[in-house]
Amino acid sequence: MNKEAVIKEAFALKRKLVVLEYAKAIGNAAEAYRFFEVPKSTFYTWKKAFALEGRAGLIRKKPVARSHPKQLPPEIVEKILHLRRTYHLGPQRIAWYLERYHGVKTSCSSVYRTLARNDMRRLPKNVGRRAIHTRRYAKQVPGHHIQVDVKFLTLETADGVKIRRFQYTAIDDATRIRALRVYKRHNQKSAIDFIDYVVEKFPFRIHTVRTDRGHEFQAQFHWHVEDKGIRHVYIKPRTPQLNGKVERSHRSDQEEFYQLLTYTDDVDLNEKLKEWEHFYNYNRPHGAFNGQTPYEALRTMLK
């Protein structure tokens, strides 16, 4: 507020006080507001505000609507905050989830404003975004390129004993359909068993499998893949970004699956992982396809 506005507001406050004090002094409200040429309704508004708040009630305030026709209901706000707090989803994905699973259609900007009002604009530090230093690409033919990698898991048993397990992951470059399995051993035998599972699982012919140069993807694995009529190629050393889609999917696993997991045993883990694999492929909105799931994206491509 500039100096001129401040002076104007001070004179207005003083005038209101003079009118109210005069009315009190003469004991006749009608004569007071007529003498000062103040509308009757305005006089009684001032009188009520002064009785409730004193001088503060007479200071002009910026008008604020008590309700807004497009304001999100409290139950929707709670769903937005729950999705953000629990799954660390961004505004766009939250909007997709609300429409898909709750029948609530709202804009990404409305979700963002809700997060900002509740001081949840930023994700936790350990969920921050990594700078992009390679050009993004996407194959257009399902099965043309399958990225395969291993996620190392450190889990804790009911007795508090830490154990190591290995999640083998395959993701189709075009549709983002994934196959997941957890093994006790990190070796070529596990990798070979997993690639057989992938070939059986994926609903299309696989042309090329791409991996890093880990020991689990060496000669035995390589020739097993080639014997199936599938090309096996390695990415360049120290360039995990070339298998970026499978690497990024591992972050989704950590944020949306493992952080909510209560580990009991390997059977339970693999059963829960199957449920997550199914949810990821059939129900989870994917950012690359504007909220479509991987299998919905596959159907779109096949048309």
C-alpha cells in the first residue's frame, strides 16, 4: 500500500470512529448517520464490526469469497495429499489417478496449487530429479528393443536380519510393458531363467535385448539369447543412461512398491512383486503416454 492509500485509509477510519462516537454521545443513531450523510446499512455495519473487533473491525479488508464454485472439496484435497505423501507422485500423475480410480476430473494446475497451499510443492530431497544429459528417444515397434537390468535389494527379515536379493527387470522400449522377478543369486543362471520368463510373458516377439556388461550377462546368457533368435547387444561402458527406461522404472519400484513393503519371506515377496508387475502394466497411468497404461499404449500402437 502506497503513502497516499495509507493516508486515505487513516482518514476513513477516523471518520467512522467520529460517526460512532457521535451516535453514542447523543444517544440517537438515526440522527447521527443522517447528520454525517452515511447510509443506514453502512452505519450499522460499522457499529457491528466495532462491537466485535474494536478499531480493527473498521479497517477496510480485501474482500475474500467464503466459497469458490471451482474449489476442490476437502475429500479430494485429502486424496491429493495422500498420493503425494505416500507415493511421491507429481501433479500430472495425481490428476490421472484421480480420474482413473476416483472418477474425479481435475487439472494438473489445480493439483499443483493444492500442493503449494499445503507446503508440499517440493518432493523430499532423496526423491529429487536427476539432470538429463542424454537425448531421449522411444522405439515405435513393440518388442524391437527390450532393456534388461538388475536392481539390488537389501531387505530385513522379521528377526531383523538383513539379506540381499536381486530384482531382474525387463522393459519394452516402445510400450513400457515390464516383467519382474526376484532371485537369491546374481549370476548367469538367474539371468537365463529370467529371460525365458520374459519371452513367455511379453505378448509380442522380441527382436533385441539390451543389457550392460555385468557378469550376469556374459557368454552363457549371450548365446542363450541368440539361440532363441533374439539379438543381444551391450551398452557402452559407464553409460547407464543408455538403458535409461529400465533405470527409471527401478526408481518407481523403490518409491511406489518397496518403500511400502513389509518383507516376510521370498514366497511372499515374489507374490507381491507379481501384483506390482500387474498393476504397473495394466493399471498405473504412465507419463510417456499421457496417462495411459502400458497395455493401453500397446493397444493404441497395434491399431
